[in-house]
Amino acid sequence: MNEVILQSLGAAETVTGSKHLLKTPELNILIDCGLFQGIKYLREKNWESLNIEASAIDLIVLTHAHLDHCGYIPLLVKKGFKGRIYMTAPTSELCELILLDSAKLQEEDAEKANRYHYTKHKPAKPLYTIEEAKASFKHFVIVDCDVRVDLSDHLHFRFKTCGHILGACSVALSCYGKTIVFSGDIGRNQSALLPKPDFFTNADYIVMESTYGDRLHGDADVYQALADLINETVSRGGNVLIPSFAVGRAQELIYMLGLLKEQHKIPFHLPVILDTPMGASATKIFTRYADEYSTISKETYLKISNRVTINEEYAGTLQTIRDKRSKIVIAASGMLSGGRVLEYLKHYLTNASNAILIIGFQAEGTRGRALLNHSHELKIHGRYYGVKANVAEILGLSAHADQAELMDWIRKYVPAPKQIMLVHGEPSAQEALRVKIQTELQIPVKIMKRNQDVLLFTV
């Protein structure tokens, strides 16, 4: 008897490390290939062997370019994966950018661990090197949305844009006459730059993200909320620090802040600095694809984004910190887990005049989550810094759909799917969404557990 089995190798009862393996009689297909991020016990999973040999995976379908969805690709290739990796054109460019940055950080971390002897490994090694990241690019295959891609006699798939970041898609995989939809990360219905998520309407099974399965973002005017926070902070003589993902959120913030200046809702000459080399590169990629993938033109985006100063050199970071004028700083990483944002945090956190604005999901164990949980101090580079700055959150700026938007997305499927498998969410969010779906829509829901085989059907 031939079976079609789903197994989550990551992003099961957590929001990171997305890797969903579909085992079929013809092919083993991996949907996404991400790194685990966040607290140490999750990061350590990146070093564990997968439940399947890399060479036994025939192909990868990549929904989008965030590190928790693509960051394991070079390691899988290093371990013996030889197949194709299907993705959209913007995802391909962003993925190369993110993987090279990830490899660079891996190399730097290993070098520091060896230099300062804070490693039990002799010597410490990176998960993968820059050269190994580059070697994975030859496996990339670019696919347009809404185009059928035949994989074998009984398997084919299509992409549809899902509004999360530039090039992000959901995937409908036709498998022996049945349809399995992998949602990817579902975006918001209202985005400053991206069209609202497109959707499939037919599925036998759905593998669905649940990041905000227990929360609503609210219907407040995010532009007004952003302007109010900025103006209040500037009136105190303070700075606004916005930790942001370099890919996706940073480009949207650039546009929103430029628009607020143009409309004179915030001071026109207030400095706005984007301080992330990766964010600078991602902004160039976004600009190239704006006409095709965005709701605004390349010309409009260039005009608005020119109101922002983009800093790529670390010397510019120090210069910005020394500048005593009020300013807005957008810096990576989005969860305050590393990067240049930590340099700003060390200087801005202890001053009550400043504001730290949280705009995206903050995973368990990150400094961002600690701030939202009202921690009185943060440890940064071995020292503790007291939290005196105003910590604010604007939920409407998240790139993830909230519970109501997730429910609306499911309702598009007529007839309803036979079963929904929840992935990419923390347990409390998944349980809340499971109950909501089963109660309101009467669809069976399973919360995926890591490395557990789930039999979908037999052929």
C-alpha cells in the first residue's frame, strides 16, 4: 500500500525552523528549509541530524526568503541534497542575500568562539561557510506565480502570492488527484506596499501557519499610531528605535515614514536612518521588483524612500549614536537577537526620553519578547542595561495575518478541506486557533509535532 505522509522537521509547536516533508510514492518533497532561531535550545536543533538523509530529499519548494524558511538550504546541500529548489524571482534574489549574510555571521561567530575560547568544540565551526552558501545557489529554479510546475507523473504545484514579504507565496501541491495547500506565512489584508494575499479555493488538506492564532491586530490607524508615538517622543527630545527585519518590514517602514513626512504628520526634517546593510540591499531588490510585485510604482517608491538615510558602514552607526538630535532609527535584527540594533539599544534603553517600538512577532527567549513582557533589564554583550525607555507595540505593522484574517483565509475554501494541520506557531496560539476553527468551521485540526509521521491518505 502506497502512502502519502506529512512530517514536520521544524516549525512544529514553535515559530521557527520551517521544514515540512511530504513523503510520496514518487518523490520526497520538502516545503521550506529554514533555520531554527531564538533561544539556545532551539538554535541547537540546527546541529541535529534530520530524520531523513539529505540525498533522499528530491526537491524543495520555497515559500519565501526569511531565514527561518530558507536558512538551512546550504547545510542540506552540504549534507548531500542534489535536487532543485523552486521559488519566485524576488525570493531567489532575497534568498541569496540572506544566506550570504547568514554564512558570514556563522563564520564570524565561529572565529570569535575560537579566539576567545568560549566554546567546548575544538575548534568551533560554522554551520556553513560563504562558499557553501554560494554553492547552494546553483540549485535555485525560478517559477512564476499561477504557473503549473510538473514534478512527476502524479505531482505538480502552483504558487500564489500570500502578501507576507516580496515574492512570498502559498503552494498548492496536487498529489495523486488530491490537493495539499501549504500556506507559507500569510500576510495582512492591508499592507502599505504589497497586494493583499491571493488564495486558492480548493484543498483536501491545508498545512497552515498559526503565528497569531490567538491574537487580533485591531483596526486602529497604524499611520496615526506611528505618527503619535514619533511626535510624543520628539517632543521629549528623544529618539525612536525600531527593531526591524531587514527584509520586508524595513522596506515598508521606509515608505510609511516617508509618506508621513510628505503629509506633514511628523516633522519633515526629522532624520530617519535605516541602519542595516542587508536592509539596504533588500531595499534595492524591492525597488527593482516594485512595478511587478507591489501596489506602488518603482518611481513612487524611489521618491518616498529618498527621505530616508541608508547607512551601510559601522562607522555611520557610531556617528548616528553620537548625534544628539532626535531621530528615528530602523535597525536589524527584528527580535533584538543580534546586529546593529544592539548598539543603539545599549545607548537608548536607559533614557526615559527614548522609545523602543516593537512592530513584529517576538519569539520566546528573545530580547524583544522580554521587552514586551516588561523586563526591567536586558543583557547585551555581557552587561545589563536597565529599561527606562518607553516600550511600545503597534500590532497593525506585523507582516503576519491575525486570527480573524487566518479564519477568513480558510473560509475561501469551498468545500472545506478534510483536515488542517497547524504549524509555525507557539502552543498557546495553535491551541486557540485549533478551537476556533473546529468550533466555527467544523473542520478537523491537527497540531503538528516535530518528526511525527501523519498519514494523509493512501494511493
